Amino acid sequence: MRAMLFEQVGRPLRVVEHEVPIAGPGQLLVRVHACGICRTDLHLLDGEVTIDSPPRILGHQIVGTVQDAGEPVPPRPADGPEEPTLPAVGDRVGIPWLGWTDGECEWCLSGRENLCPHARFTGRDIDGGMAEYAVADARFCLPIPEDYPDEQAAPLMCAGLIGYRALRMCGEARRVGLYGFGASAHILAQVLSAQGREVYAFTRADDERTQAFARQLGVSWTGGSEDLPPQPLDAAIVFAPIGELVPLALAAVAPAGVVVCGGIHMSDIPSFPYSALWQERVVRSVANLTRADGHEFLALAPKVPVHTRVTVYPLEQANEALADLRAGRLQGAAVLVP
Ligand SMILES: [Zn+2]
Ligand SMILES: [Zn+2]
């Protein structure tokens, strides 16, 4: 099969002929129809998030069809009694970032498998979807809502899921600010406006194109990241990996407001006076996802309904897609098709 291989930090991905993987016990072999790219892929390329044992096939927003299944394995305590029926040959599935957990640590057993210290992640510790086939643990595959074409469904797998988990950390916030209007924010803006909340989008000061795109998606106010919104926000989510945005977002939230950092990596956060945090303001991060997040969000997305805006690239142009993401040339999400 064709695959895009990560070999070393700082090097572009390389097109290779790779053996089709074989589904082991509890695993599925999935024929990849589409694979979204994510800012995390840039962090992996740049070594800001480490790949312990390269070479590795990246890609953790996979949509495909189950082609073959390995021997079934018995369920584990953390898989829970409500574990949905596992996918079977012929089903369309999604493969997200969380690829495997031990199922027996205190985090897994308390509904926080996103924090499992032994978790393995798709496209980092396990070969991912920038290829014609991928193998995944059946218990971590997610159902794809029927009405979504493959390319439109792919960005739901990480951009959508991480955005959704970040939103949950915002509680009942009515006025929500989004710093960085990329793949996650363009999905979340649609969810927020369907829920009747007010959305404020902060972009680079002169990025009128992205601000116009945000307003098309129900965002009520757009501005530069240094601007203050017309009224204080109840919550802000920082998707851009820029630490300077954290004190700016804190200045934009009301007392008890929460600032959620949605990325896996961020540049250092500059120091700020305690008064910026005073009055019960909160700064927190959101890490990975649980399978429960996945099932909840994929049930919600067609009800909104979320329409993803995607730019499709052939698999072999993964480096071009990543360069476009890095340069901020994309509106919405980028998706590779083999
Ligand atoms: Zn665990
Ligand atoms: Zn991602």
C-alpha cells in the first residue's frame, strides 16, 4: 500500500510502498477513505510532541471501512457494561487519536482514560491513516454518522472531538470566545450557535478572510486577538498554540470565567499579574479524548448539524497540506484521500 512516512524530526513525510498491516487480536483492518490532518501533526513533525519509535505513519482523523477483523478479545473493566457493539466487517468507522489504553489504571477505571499513563495514540505510537490501510483496536473505533461523506466526517475525529471536550470544560458559559479560528473552531462555532450561545472569534488582527468565514458560521463578533470583546466573556478556548494568547484571553473573561487551552503543545505562557486570575478565573488545559466524548459528539454533530468545510488533497500531497495548515492558508480543515 502507499503510505506517507514520518522518519525524522524536521524532514518532510516520504511516500513509500508499505506492507498492508494485519489485524491482530481485538483489531480491525480498515481501508482508509479519508484522513484529516491536524495541528498535532505539525507538532510531531517539528518534534514538539515526540514520536518514540519512528518511522511512523501519521494521521489520527481516519474514516474508512472495516475490511477484516482479528480474533475477538474479552472486554476489560474500563470498557464498561455499556460498551457499544463493536464494529464488524463492512462497517464504516472512525479512528481517533486515542488508540489504546491499559483499561486498568485509576484513570481508566474512573472514566478518565484520556489521562491513562499507558495510552497509545494513533499516528504517534500506532501507525495512522496517511495510508491506504490502517489497523486499529476495535474498542477505540467510533461510529460515523450516516449522512456524512467520508471527507466531511474526517475532521470530526479530532478537530470536532477536542473542540467538544474543550466546550464541556466551559460549563454553561453563554458568551464564548474562540482564539484561533481553524478546524476545531469552525466546527465548534456551529455547535455553539445551535445551542443559542454567543460566539466571539479572535484571529490575527489583519485576517479579514478568516473573520468573514467565522461570521458565515454564526459567530456574532470577530476581532484581533489583542482586542477586547464588547462585553466580558464567560469562557474562552485557545486553539492557537501561542502562549501569549492566554493572558489576553484571561483579560477578556468575566470573574469566574474559564480559559481552556485546547492544544497538545503551546509556546510558553508569559507571566501575568495575579490580578488577571483573581476573582476565581480559571486557566486549564484539555487533553486527548475519551471514547465517551467520541460517542456523545458523533451523536450530536448530525443534530446541529455540523457542516465541515474541507480542502481535499491526494495522499501524496500530505506535505503540501501540512504546509498550507502551517501558513494559515486553509479555511476549515484539510483532508487527505488515498
Ligand atoms: Zn489506564
Ligand atoms: Zn488532532
